[in-house]
Amino acid sequence: MTDTRAPERPTAPPRRRHRLLVPLGLAVLLIVATLVLHAVDQPDPDERGFLSPVATGDDGGSRLAEALRAQGVPVRRETDVEAALRTARAAPGTLFVPAPDLVHPDTLAGLTALPPGSRLVLVDPSRRVLVELHAPAEPTTRRWATRAVPPDGGDDTCRLPEAIRAGTAAVDHQRYAGPDSADRCYGGALLRIPSGTEVVLVGASDPFRNDRIAEWGNEDLATGLLGGGRPLVWLDLPGPAPAPTRSRVPGERETGAPPTGSGPERTERPDRADPPHRDNPLWGAFPQWFWAILVQLAVAGLLVVLWRARRLGPPVAEPLPVTVRSAETVRGRARLYRRAGARDTVAGTLRRAALDRILPRLNLPPDTPDDEVAARIATAVGGDPEHMTDLLYGPEPGDDRELLALSRDLDTLTRTLAPHPSEGEPR
């Protein structure tokens, strides 16, 4: 009696990997989203309008410019370094450089060549800028985000009147170390270096930005550093400044900086200046939040792929949902072979099936040489060994007629030597 019950499906092992992968994926997604949002939230000095006195965006400085004008401070906006230096050297005043990294290295040394009593204010200058500026200061620790601290937040006592009047301000982002004569406030985030040209280093752009100027004492600190009754020259660079077009700006005093020209002092042609830096237009074509969302979607898609990949495993035997007759299977496969013209595949399948039934009947192992198999079969049926060799191991049929003849001959041979049990065996 045949057992018609469906085979039992093997018990799948407990899936424990997803218990680790899902929390780990969520943690990675949270970290990546935090990093992307933090990068988007931080202002980029390379962007047009960063701390510009005419920019009304969140990263602009229009509110600071209005507050300074309300106090009677003359604000002169310059978009060229050489023009800003000429204006600042006309009389003692304040030169405000909100993006010092955009100034060309050949021009940085000239920022301190101002009349006595002038002040140079730099926002978050890098180590390279301080080295090119020949300033006796260096950056130390840098925080993940800006923090609001009181002026005496560090070990030293703040002696800068502008910081004392402002009180707590959001300026602790980048800290600096300087000489003993320097005034350190906010734990080193604000450093004033006294000299012929007073250099003030501010470790964060928050006190000057439109979106943060109204918080804490940011406005009092910014107006105090840039005001004081002195004229203000605001260097608003739209992008990285090109190299200077001549070795010295007219009226510039001799400094220890190397000449900017390639030879003796001479006037260079403007067409020999370095070409201005051109940003990739693709980045400016979309807002920052678009790129942030795109990155998060990519990370989410990667997590979905990893989550679905855990379902892959070894194949599992399952019962067919319906019963398919063997004749229908044979006809369907035969139609596929005929459409593909795969006569060689069909001939090989028929020959292997015939040998699988004949060899056990003759007590021959599967690795028996072809000549011996053909000889034994010819002896058993009383035929020609060469004909049996051609029938079982010969070339593929040339057309459908030869394939059909091969199928009939193999069927006849199989019925003779190894008949199906239902057909009965010859006595």
C-alpha cells in the first residue's frame, strides 16, 4: 500500500539573528540620521551669504549689521580682500573676517598690517590660518556643538570688557591657546592677543548669526567686539578668494611675510591670477534637507535589504499544491525542448534513461566502458555491437525525424531487456 501522506516539512531553526540585527540596524540608522542632521545644522562658511551683512537667512548677519548701525557704527561691506585692506588701512578701525579660511594664503599675512589701534576679528580660524597669519595662538579642543558658557567658565579670569558686559554667550565651540599676555574668555573660546593690531579669535559663529544672535548675550558680545565707536570693515567673501594680483597692496607696510609675486616687486597681469574656485552646481541645485533625506532613504533601503536577506536559506522540500500527471509534465518539457531546438539534450536524456534501466538488468556497474556495455547488450539481444554503440553513444540526431527514430529504437531495446513491471517480463 502506497503512503499518500505529504512529507512533513522540516522544522525551521529559530530565527535569532533578527533579534540582534533589528536593534543594531535601528541604532545605526539613528546614528547616521544624527550625523546627517548635525552636518546640515552646522553652517558652512563656503556657502554664499554666510555671515553676510546683507543676507537675511539663518546663517546671515543682517540683524547684526542693523544693530551696529543703530549704535552709530559705520559699516562698510567689502567683497574683495584687497579693497577691504585699503579701506581698513585708511584709519584705525575694526576688520571683521567671518570666514578666514576663504582668504588666500598670500593675503593672510597682510590682515595684521593695519594702523595702530585697529582690531582684527576672526571667526573660527583654523590652524592653517593662524600659521599664515603669524599669530601666536593655536586651536586646542573642539566641541561637538556650540555651548553657552559664562565669560569666566575656564580656569582664567576674563579681562575683556566686551565679554564681561555680555555675560553668558554661545561661543564655546572651538578653543584656542595663546601667550600669557592674551585675554582668555569663555574657557579659551574667545582669545584677544594685544599687539599693534589687536587680534580677536572667536571660536563660534553663533553670536553673529541671525538665528542665534537673540539668544543669551550673543548680541551684546557681537556688537561689543565689532562696535566701540570705530568704523567697521566687513569682509564678505562670496567664495574662496583668488591670489592677489600684485605683490603688495598700495600703502602696505613691509612685513615679514614673503612677497606674493614670483620675482622682484612688480605688477602682475590680472590674467595670471589663479582662477576662482568653482563649486559643483549640483550641490547648489537642491536644498540641504533634500540631501539629508536622500541619505536617510538610502540607509533605510540598505537596512530593508539586510532584513529581507535573513529569509534566504537552504531549499526546503514542500508538497506540490496540485497533482500534475506525468504525461503532462513530459509533454510540457518536450515542447520546451522542441521550441529551443535542443535535440542533443533530448537525445542525451533518452540514452541515460535507457542505460539506467538496462545496466542493472545485466549486472553491470555504472562505470563500465562503453564498448563492453555495447557488446553485452548485443549478445543479450542478438544484435550488432557497432549498431548498439551508435544507438547508445552515437552522435546527436540531425533533425526531428532522426530524433524520433532514436527514441523508438531506445524504447524497443529497453522493453526487450528491462520491461516495466506493469508490462510483465518475457518468460
